[in-house]
Amino acid sequence: MMGPPGAGKGTQTMLLSPEIGYTQFSTGDAMRRIAAKETDFGHKIKGIMESGELCPPELVAEIVIAAVREHLEKGEKLIFDGTPRTMIEAKKVDEFFAAEGYGRPLAIYLDTDKATMVDRNSKRKFCLGIEGDFPIIFRRDTQRCLDLGGTIGVRADDDPSKFDTRWSQFMELTWPVIERYKQEGILHAVEGKHDIADVHRQIVQLINWLYHTNYKHDYSED
């Protein structure tokens, strides 16, 4: 699942995961779990994230491959939430999958514009202070967050003052990956400006069309 910052990659991956029986894998969540640890490495990652800068791609690729290997060894199938973000990551991940005997992935791009993302990022809320932050989408998510001992707020890397940096980095570092996947015929775009339910419906319909499946696009705000 690919797209610019705030496009809804995590939200759509979270909705899709239980419907098709795949496990959601978020590099951002993996990085945030590391950043929450009181270690030198954790402090380093936390500092990078709070600055609005992207982590060095070689470092991210190393973390991603190690975490993905653990999931695959358990027999899980994965939906990548925003990975890869750079050409270096893409190359490393492709090499890993080839070495392990896996085929090329399907890349879904949530197509939207900067103005929409600035507005969306300034309003979206997350459950913070727990292992594995998650977006507050449904009414039930608020109570779930409180039950887990979390707090509801805006993530540090969603600060509007840092958005221009994140957008510029997306265009410089991630857009070439999207162009490459498009040229290779493995990327399909859906309109990401619409509401959550509409985007989700587009994604499920795309998967059904590509793989001749019959997944349902169930969605409830309760």
C-alpha cells in the first residue's frame, strides 16, 4: 500500500487485512516501537522521527527485512503499509523476496494531492503511548485506546510544520519507486481523495478484478 504522507495507507491496510486474511506490516509502527525503547538505538530513531526526517534507507531496509523474515517464518502473508519508501529499500526488499523464492508484489497507490494531505494530516488522531500506535477511525477505537492505557492525540511526525519536509522527501525518494513499479506493471492506482469507505471499496474491487476473488468490502463506523 503506497501513497504520500497522510494518504491513508495505514487505515486502508488495517481495514483490508482481516478481510483477505493478511497481516498488516507497518514500517512506521516498527520504527515507533524501536523509538519507544530506552536504548541508544531507540533514542537515535526517536530523534530522527521527531525531526521529520526519514531514517537512512539502508537502516530501514535492515529493520524491515529482519521483521518480515519473522512474519514469513510463521507462515503469515503480509500487506506492506508504506514500504518501500526509497529505491534502496525497494532493491533490498526485491532481492530478499527473490532469494526466498517469492514473486513480485502487487503495489496499490493511493493517488491524492498535497492540499488534501495537509488538511487530512492536521485532523487525524491516533492512539499513542502503546506498542503499535493505531488510527482512531471508528467510535469503538476511542474506547479500545483508553482500555489499553493509551492517549488520543496527533503523532509527532504529523505536525503541520513538518509536512512540507515529509512531502518533499516523498517526491524525491518515494516517487521514483512508484514510477519504477508502474513501469514494471505491478502498480495500480486508486483515487485516494475520497472518504475511507469509498477508497476501501475501490481497493477491494481492484483485488477482486486482478485475482478473480470475491472479497467483501465490509465497512462500519461503529
